[in-house]
Amino acid sequence: MILAPTHPLLSKLLEGSPNRAELELKLAQMRQSSVKTEDLATAEKVGFFTGRYAANPFNNEKIPIWVGNFVLLEYGAGAVMCVPAHDQRDFEFCRKYGLPVRVVVQPLDAPALVAEKMTAPFDEHEQGRLVNSGPFDGLSPTEAIAKMTAFAEQKGFGRGEIVFRLKDWGISRQRYWGTPIPVVYCPKDGLVPVPDKDLPVLLPPNPKLTGMGESPLAATPEFVNTICPRCGGTARRETDTMDTFVDSSWYFYRYCDPHNDKAPYDSAKVAYWFPIDQYIGGITHAILHLLYSRFWCKVMRDLDLITHKEPIARLFTQGMVLKGGVAMSKSRGNVVGALEMAEKFGADTGRLYTLFAAPPEKDLEWSDQSIEGCWRFLNRVYRLVEKHAPSLRSVGSWDFDPKGMTDEERELIRVAYKTMRRVTQDFESRWHFNSAIALIMELTNEIYALEPLEQKVRPEIRKEVLRILTQLLAPMTPHFSEELWEMMGHDDGLWNAPWPDLIEGQIELARDEEVEVVIQVNGRVRGKLKVSAGIAEKELVTLAMAEHFVSQHINGKRVVKQIFVPDKLLNLVVA
Ligand SMILES: [Zn+2]
């Protein structure tokens, strides 16, 4: 059992302890360096044994009571029953302090867990059955939770409860700006909401801003004094306004219907656009804005204003740009100016560099050397196109006919199409622009390796390969690529050209190699399949399902999720 460092029972528990002074000191230190909620998962886990024991009310087993910095008083009761074999934080804590790890859920579809040998907790709870749990052995965790709760209620030592992470939230502010709270106070009727027909309540245009810390609206009689919508007598308006967090919780709904002057939005328009496909933001939004947005969504759903249950389908948390290991900030004076970089290397080099330096979910450590590398790479591409463009301007497009191709031509076109396919995958699935750029750099190297190109590769294929190189670069270096495009004689604008999709003849030319893909069912390796590189997910699933080593584990069950890492892995999750 682990208690929060601020748990009120602690002083009583430490009373009479032979090393009380030492423990009190540890406790004081732990309270001082309290861990923030958002850092809980990653912070170093620290704790100590109180010397006291609790009785497990389910079986009267004596269990040691510890204090841990990762247990919060405000979450639950500030006391948690440690389940190290099945929870990441508990596992780290118990391994660090050499506490026993007891397996209480055994996986259904894998070798039995041995506590001493575990290197990570087994937390796919639903894929297991209870063990070492007395009368609850053999139940699924969901069944066990219901039965254990009933048992606790029956014996009178516990009850079921739903835990909400959203804390109470005071939304009013004594400010002029902000959305007025649409209620009036009537001496006779009390608090009366402003009727829909009188909405929105508008702020007075000229409040007195005294700078004295009082509410400016309260000092504006023409705003405050009004009549009661219920009885018609004199009444006072609410003079607090809403916190800006209120607006940020729902403003994006208004984007669907910005000119509506009768309502916040038309539900049918919101139903057409929502939920938001993709949210991109910093981790700092995760505990406030995103929670409030979800809360607001659920309130509006309960009021029948919307029909969806979640406002956002996917969240992507991007990393930060660091310099010298810390976030760039004006106060630290470690900011690299975008204009300065643009003047020195060009804006597109800056774009390419920020995408190349790290995948978007990771922090990026700024490096002057690396931006220079990107600049040199773009120069290499420019020289290549500059050299070949004059002879290719009037050349038509290639018909993808592989007949009569030289070895060099075949190799070059294979690499180009392969790069095209992989870059597209990086864009669409993983957003790993850094690996996409690395592939384009490789393609450029391959082209250089065949120089002088004009002696070995016919003009149509040269033009095709340079076209692909230019198009693949375009999302990262739009202006630079547009220039190359024009140099090669295209007069219709690269911005206007569709993204290159591999068509049948090209797929054939790109296909050269076989890869071995690992096939898993519920995260356990069941076999490997030799397939052609770049195989599509759907195709691979069909092939995998046809294999006995897969089908025997699926055994008629429904595939609820599939995890696909191109050319490497397919994991089929069945329920
Ligand atoms: Zn009234």
C-alpha cells in the first residue's frame, strides 16, 4: 500500500516509530519536491517504508505501508494498493526498492508470467485471467472488478465509485473583457437566466477602467441596471464575466457556422464537420484545454445541441525546439531568429531543417551545423536540375514501358519509385518527415552515383526521376521546388500538380525486393511472411489471415484492431 506524502494519516502512523525523526525528514523533503500531475508518469519515483502495516480487507493479509511521491492525495483517497505486476508506476517503484512483485493476472494467450523475470508490467488486462486472488481466480478483470466491488459493499469495507479527473472549475472573473454571464438578479425572483431572445448580452462599449482592481462592469450603471425578464421589475445584471477557458472549450464549433446571429451554431452544420479529425498541440494543453473541451462537448451532447460524444478524433503532441538543452525563450536569450536564418540560408532551408532534425513528436535540439547540411543538400539538388534541365525542357513524359531498359535505367527508376512510395507512407501514416527527407537525400545520392546521367539514361527517364525528386521535396521546400519545376519546362505550376501516386506500371517497376514481415496476434509473434516490399496493409492482412499460424489464433474471433508497420510488422488484435 502506498500513501501520498500529504496523507493526513501519516503523522499518526509515524508516531512512536523508533526512527520517527528520520522518516519525518524524508517526508518533509518529499513534500517540498512534489511532482506535478503532468510529470507523474516520467518523474523519478521516490518513497520509503513507514514501518507500519495494513490488513488487506479481502483476505486479512498483512501488507507494508509505504509513502510514494507518485501518489496524489487528490486522486482517489490518496492511498493506493500497489499492483506492481500490472501497472507501470507500481512496477518501477517496486523494482527500485526491491519489493515483491506478485502476478495476479495471467495472460490467456502467452506463456505464464514469472514475477522475478518480468521486465515490464503486463497491463493488457483484458487479455488475461485472475490468479493468486482467492475466490476471484479465473475471472476476467472486468468480471473481477464487479464481483470484488460487490464483495466489499456486502462486507461493508468499500463501495464502487467513478473517478472524474476534471476538477471543480470557477469560471467567473472580475474583468471587463470576457463573455458576460447571462443572468440577472431580481429582488423578487432571485437568479433569473436571460431569455434566449435577449441573447447575446453585450458588453458596454465604454466602461470605466479605474485600475483599482474592482469589476469595471459593476461600476457601469447602464450595464448593471436592467429589468427582470420574469416580473418586469428592476433587477441587476451579473457583473462577472467568464474565464477565457470557457471560450476556448467550444470556440471551434463556431467555425462551422460563423455568421449565425440566432444561435452559437446550427447543429446540422456541426454534425457535418465534427468531430475534429486531428488536433495538434503541445503537451501543456493535455490537462486543461483538452479536458475542458471534452467536458463541454459532453454537456452540449446532454443538452441535445450536438450528437457526437468526443470533440476530437486524434491527438498529436508535438515536441519543442530547444537550444543548449532548454526551450528557446526571449528571457533566456537563446532564440534563433527565423528572419536571420531566412537571410542566410533561405526560408525553405529553414523549413527543411526543422522537419529533418527530429520527428515531430520529439523535441528538436537546434544545430547550426545541421542547418548548413540541409543548405548544402538543396544546393546539390539545384546543381543537378540546373545541369539537366536545359536538355529536358522539351522532352515529353515517359510511358513506363520497361522494354529495352538498361540496367542503370532500371535501377534508377526502381529507387525513384520506391522512394516515392516510402515518402508517401511517411507523410500519410507516421508524419515522420525526417525519415522522408533522409530517403530523398538517398535518392539524390543514387542519381549522383550514376552521373554523367545523360550517357546511360534516356531523357524521358531522366526527366521522370527529376520530376519525382522535385515533387517529393515540394511539401518541405515549396518555393525551391517550384523553381526547379519551372526550370524543367513544366509551365502549369507545381502547386497545381497532384501528389504523385504510383500507377500499375510503376508499382511493377518499383517492386524488386522481398521483405520479411513479423506477424503477431495480440502482440505475440506467431510467424513471419516473405512479401514484396511496400505491400499494402490490406493485402498483407489477407495474406496473413490465410496462414494457419495466424488463423488458429484468431479462431473465428473478430479482429478489432490492426497495427501495421510497413515492411516490418503486422499485429492483429482480436477480441
Ligand atoms: Zn423578477
